[in-house]
Amino acid sequence: MAEGITVRVLGDYGPFSRMGKSIGYLVTLGNSHYLLDCGTPLFQQIGGHGLKNIKGLIITHCHDDHKRWFSDLALFNMYAPDFTTKLFLLTSEQVSEDLKRASGPALERSLSLDGRKVVDISYDTYIEHRVLGPRPKYRIRSADRGSGLKALCIIGPDNRPVGPERGKIVISSATGLARMLFRDPEYNEWVEPESFYSFTSDIFYEEEKHHFTDPEGFTIEAFNAPVWHGLPSIGLRFSNGKESLLFSSDTVNDIQIWKALAHEKREQVHALPRELFESSSVLFGDINDFIERAWSRERYDEALHAFDSGIVIHDIAARKSVVHTDYSRLAHTKLKKNRTILTHSPDMITSEWVLSRTDKLFRVLGDDFFEVVGDELYPLNADFYHKEAGRYYVGYKNPEGAYTICEKEGLLSLAKDGTKGRVLFRVDLYEDIGGRYFPTLDHDKDIYFERKDGQVERITFSGKGSVGEVVSCQRDRLSKRVC
């Protein structure tokens, strides 16, 4: 049993990647294995027998690149031979509701065992949901108005309807969905509570925070303060008392944006007379016309310190992604380069921060993280990391190196002939094959081939055929091995 927290990257590409493996991780503490998100082809990567050893699934939000295989996992747990355990799901109450709606067509109807009837099957037949994070005190519900009529209303902690002076329902003119508008008692301003408050707030959320404790003693905790992605989303902290590993989920991590969210007072721009607005329980239109502040200052302060301790796996984009952290804006985050692994990256990216990659294995020990290669642990000490067309490279500074790292508008690039911006430094370039480093190939006709015995050959092609030569791994020379 390995010490620390181990993460196998099942997929780290976004929804539009040509690599086809979106987001998913296998997190191991002791003998317990948890899937975090399931956007990757799990049955190909882990296999049916491997999935039977998973203790639970955690979903951060309902974008397909994070939950694509959710309904398949639920069906597998229901119908796989000799495996009748429900799918154990850990997530927030709101994300669970989103999953329930999204998976309905796949799960709610099937055939009877004799094949002669169409039967209805409840979501709870497939899923054992354990709530992560606090439940809200206030909810939108359908209430009986008499004579068989029902209407939406907000129910408070005493299970009684809330008056329009405290809460309102806004029906979106774009989607028809109902969202809650809430008057914060401290600011005396109208806010959307699920965005405004962090999970630690006792104004909108219940006191019980619903951390999950595995029988082996470690905890899984949901947080929301630094998570800003649009749809309901959670971040996660795994902790065993010695190590902490945090997943920020998809998010915009930008202190300047956060500060504006918390400190800017908005003017309401709706056309309703003030008296009519104040007396209305249900409104129609864009909720942003009514919101006066996006975040509480308490949420902002909590977001600033969310990643002060632990190793962070954080999503990244190139530029102007809107819903992710742009690489060029990393200097405007509170993330620490030596304690962060960047994930969710595009197919081509150059980074001075460590990049994840599908099938990489990382281990958190104390306040550090290492890459697991065979039976060895290696520090991530390269000067830059590069992903391109499904291949992964590392570079080490050398004034005589054959490649240059260039910068333009905050983004880095790798060049050999000419430059693609301001030259930062020259490097020696190595291709990473299974965590082992080999000199990069200079000719398009050459390839590396990993043999069944684990050795790597450089195959050179010519008009006369091909020639293979075993190549030595350079990682031990470049990176001091850790026992």
C-alpha cells in the first residue's frame, strides 16, 4: 500500500480535443479508489473488473467532458454480471439534481425482465447519492394554491413560503428555468444566493457541511468559494491528515475578476416600477437585471486562501476562454507554481508550470508531489513542459540548446527555426515516453517504439527499409531520483 495520495490521470483534455479523452482522474488513498469525474472512456482504460474496485464516483459539474460516462456507469452497476451494487455518487445536492435531469432518458425507462412490458425505473434504483457540501436553507418548490392549481414559491428553513421582501423567483426569458433572487440581510442587496455565498455561510446554507469520511480515515470535502464556472460546480479536497490534494474543477481563477465580483455594486436595470418589483414573488426576464452584487466579500476572502495548503490540480486554457483560467493570467492567481499541476489543457500548449497528461501517475507526499514511473518517484524539475498532437515533451535550459522558448502576449511557444515572439531562453528538448525522457527526434521519418520488454527503440526509415536502435532513458541524469 503506497503512502500519500496517488492520482492517475485518465483524461485531461477539454471537450473539443482531437485526442478524445476528456476529464477524469483515479484518486487512491490507501486501498480506496475513487473516480473523480468520468469524461474519459473508462471501460477501455480501467475495464469492467477494474471498475468493480471503485468505491465511488465524484462529479464536479455537469458539462459532458466531466460526466459523459455517468449513465453508462449507472447501467453497468445495475446490469453487470455478479455486480449489483448501486453506483455510489458523491457530489453536491444541486449537481446531483442536474445529473438526474440529464440522465433521465437513459435510466428512467427500460423493459421488464421477460421483455413484455415497458417499465419505469427510478433514479434512486441506480444511484446511492451521498451529499457533499451543505444543503441550502431556501429552495424553489411547487406549492398547492388550491383548486388543483400549483405555483412556484420559495420555501425557507421552517418549510414555510418566503415573502417577496426576502426572496423572489426569476423565470429566465432565454431558458424558462427558475432561479432564485434573495435579499441578503447584511448588505440589504438582491443577490443570487448560490453564487453569492460560499459553503461556509450560515445565512443561506445549513450548518452541516457533509464532509465524507472513508472507512480508512481520510476525508473528501466540497468547496465552492474559488469555483466560478457558470453552472453549479464544486471543488474538492482530499485529506488524510498528512497530505492534501485539491481539485479546483473548471474555474476562472483571477483575483481581479474575483475582486470585481465582490466589490462592485450593480445598478438594477429592469423596467419594473420599484413598488411592483418589491411586491412581486415571481419575475420574468434576465436575473442579471435584478442582481445587485455577484459575490459576498466573505466568499472573496475565502477564495483568496482556498489553495494556501495542499497540492492543486487546476484547469488551464490558452486565452479568452471565459470559463477557465487563461495561462497568460496565472500571475493574477493565488496559485503557487511549485504546488500546482495544470490540467484540462488544449492539444498544443507550452508551460513553465507542470502539465498533466493522460495516463500520468502523480503522488502527493507531504507538501510535495512527484511522478510515479515504475517503482520510482521523480520530482518534476524540467524548465518547461510541452504538449503537441498527443505527445509530451520536457525541456531543460541550455544556452546552446537547439530549441527556443518564446513568449507573445503572455503565451509561451516552442520553436526550432526562427522565433514566435520574444525569446526567453534556449533549451534541450526531450520526449516523455511513459515518464522516461529521450532526446527529441529531429527527423519526421524517425519514431520511438516502446517494446514489450519496456525498452525504447529509435526506428529510422529509409528507402532500404528501417533500422531500430535501443535508446537510453535520460531522466536519471536530468532528475535526481527520490527513494
